[in-house]
Amino acid sequence: MSQKDIAIVFDCGATNVRVIAMDKCGKQIASHSLPNETDEDPHYPGGRIWDLDKLWQKLASAARHVTSEIDCNRIAGTTVTTFGVDGAFVDDQGELLYPVISWQCERTKPIMANIEKYIPLSELYKASGVFPYAFNTINKMIWFRENRPDVLENAHRFLFIPSLLINKLSGAFKNDATMMGTAMMADLKSRKMSPKILKAIGVENELFGEIGEPGSQAGTLSEHAASETGLPKDTPVFLAGHDTQFAIYGSGAKLNQPVLSSGTWEILMARSKTFKASEFALEKKITTEADAEAGIYNIGQNWLGSGVLEWFSRQFYSEYCGDELYRNMIENAEQEQPGARGIIVDPAFYDDGYGSEGGMIKGLTINTSRGQIYRAFLEGLAYRLREGLEALETAGSFKAESIICVGGGSKNKLWNQLRADVCKVPLQLIDQKETTVLGASMFVFKGAGFFNSLAEARNQIDYNPQLVEPSINTEVYEGYYQNYLKLRSGKE
């Protein structure tokens, strides 16, 4: 009889959807991915949505590839993880009453800007802990209240996007705590929706149903889903949820050990026993979410990371692509001295819908080279990391001894060294690259009874940590960092 030692994780990202088979030791047995993109909302010109049927067909196709390469008798269970905040209203058959509005849609910007029409921002932030981004779920709820009240009136449930896909797998209507924690409508301490916030925006708590914990079983794979995915019928389906929380857990982070998930977005978060949604935290754009484990909070900041560098490469290195592109950019930047000859970059090249005025490049001259500008971009993002780290340390009352760095951005050796130098702490790299899927798989194995505890599941993983220590340039960067802060604050 086969040991049930494989977890199947459906991982839906903004640019790719993937299905990965992970064994108990964190080894990928099989994987398949397909590109993902938003579509225009047929009901709202210029709006952006996720086509749920298209997502499902891609994930089902990826699953068929994966299940064709493994022994399906070894599958312990399956789960789904995705980006936060997005979801949709469904009827009692699981049919959408309106498409899934994407976090990339701009229709909610004016709602967040005028949120005090419903509830004072200070009270909303204090109650939820979530920073007031325009894409937060609360703004979509208000949009429906103001523009499509019929959808609210006819809805059986609001399901966050992982739960929409879990419904496709099993027919279950169940949300999880980690997605709830991204909505700006929750009470993080009780891990339930906030009655105060829901009352303020005129939404009934019953729409969200009972909130489940990651690793709890939502149902079993239906016959129809089995035929579409290749997974065995009646495979246990477990709750997971927001990809960030599972990436943090999968990284092996201890309490108060910051984790930098470095991709299109840089997400810096630390697992903490406490959080304070104070005026300081709001000013510093700190957001708090529900950790994958009950009783723990993830306090953090996020900003555009590799997305900024991708913009730079398109403008300045358009003749290169792939590995050649990054090799040339890094080689050019390595030839430059710290400080990039006076060029300073504020990398806030994103309008977050709440006061961001975009990025800035200062210090260009007629002799400036693109290598200098690229180095300035890497340094600017390293300064932004230190700024975020200092804010988290203050908000969480801890002092970081190292930063775990995961994601695509952790492959850039020069950037890693600059981060360590600027932040004055070691950067810890790990062998495990797919920490979101790894973390989610641990909850599957725990839920299936393969491990007695999450700690036991984590102890099976060989992270093989490698430290990037700060170099002798640490003090050199102190003055440059102060100049960056002045640029950010508008004093120069």
C-alpha cells in the first residue's frame, strides 16, 4: 500500500497559475504552470476582472499534467493558495453573480479616498490592522453596495478566490482566516469578520459563512473535479489561502524574524505575537494580516520591487533579454562605486491609491551611464527595505538579527549584498525556492494526519541557509541612506 506522502497545491498567481506536487520533505515531484492575466469587465468598461472559468480550466489542465507524472495513490490531499483581497458573490449553486474584480482594477480608488463617508479611517485601521489600499476587499463591497445592490441582495455567499477554486474542487462554501485577514473587514484577534465594520458598510456577516482555519478540511474532491484534474475522487481538500502567509511559514521564519518575499512586489513581513494599529503604523504604511497559525500576526509593508526593475530594463536595456539582460545590467552596476555618483532613486513607482505620488530619480547629468542608474535603482530598493525594516522593528518591538529573502529577487547577488550592507544585518538565503507551495503543503500534511503538528512538518525540511554578511561598505551607505530619506520626505 502506497504511503500518502504527496500534497497537491493549486497556486494561482497574478502572472502564472501552477499546480505542484510536493512530498513530505519539501521536494517537488512534479509541476506545471501556465500564464495568467486579467480580462476587461464586460459589465464595466475599463474594469479588470479574473475570468474564473478560464482560471479553473488552466489549473485543471496543469493538474492533469502533474497527475500524469506521479503515483496518485500517494496523494494525501490538496489545497489552493492565491493572491489576497479578491473574491466574488455566488448563489447557492456556486455560480458567480458578478465576475471576480481584480486587485488591479481602479474602480475602487475613489471609494478608499472617501471611506470616511462610512467609517472614520482611524477606527477602520485600528479595528482591522490592514493598511488602506484601494484594492482592499472592503472597497469592492462598497462598490457593490453603491452600484450593484442586486448582487448583494441575491448572494448566498461571498467567497474569496481560493474558496471559489475550492468550491470548484469540492462544492464546499468555506472561507479561510488568512484571506479574511486581507479584507480590511476583519477582527484579527478573534479571526472573524468585524461586526462593527460590516455594520458601517451595510454588509451581513452571514455572507462570509463560518471562517475556517488553514489545514482544516473543506470537503473532498467531487467526481466532476476528478475527471477534470486527474486527481482521485474523494481526495481530501484542505483550506489554505493567502499566498503571503504560506510563503512566510514555508520559509522557516521564527517569531520576529523578518521575511522578504522579493518578486514583482517586495513584501516584508514578520510573524509576531502582538500588533499595534497605531497612528505611527498608519503613517508608516504598515499592514497587519492573520498568520497561517491562529494567535500570530504578520506585520509588514509592501512596495513595488522587481516590477520597478523590469520597467528600468525596458527603458534602458531593451536590446537584451533573458539571462543576457540581467548579466549585462549587473556587470555594469558592479563597475560603479557605492552611491552611484550621486544618483538617488525613490522607487515608489506605483500609485497605491492612498497618497503615493510616484517615484523619482535625482542627480542625473549629461555623463550619467545606464549602469550608474541601475545601481542607483538597486540601492534605492535596498534603502526602501531598510526603511520598512525599521518601521517593522518599531511597530513590533523587536530587533532583527537577519532577514530571510525568498523569491526571484533573491537570485541577484549584487542586490543581495547591497541589502545586507544597507540594512547592516545578514541576508539569509535558503535552498527552498517555492516557499508558498511548501508552506501550504505542510498544512495539507498536518490536516491529513501525516504529521502530528506543523512543527513536525517543518522539521522535515532542509533549508540549508546561506548568509550574505554585511561588507565593509556598511558605514559608507549610512550617508546615502539619510539622503534617500530626505528625498522621500520631500525635504530636498
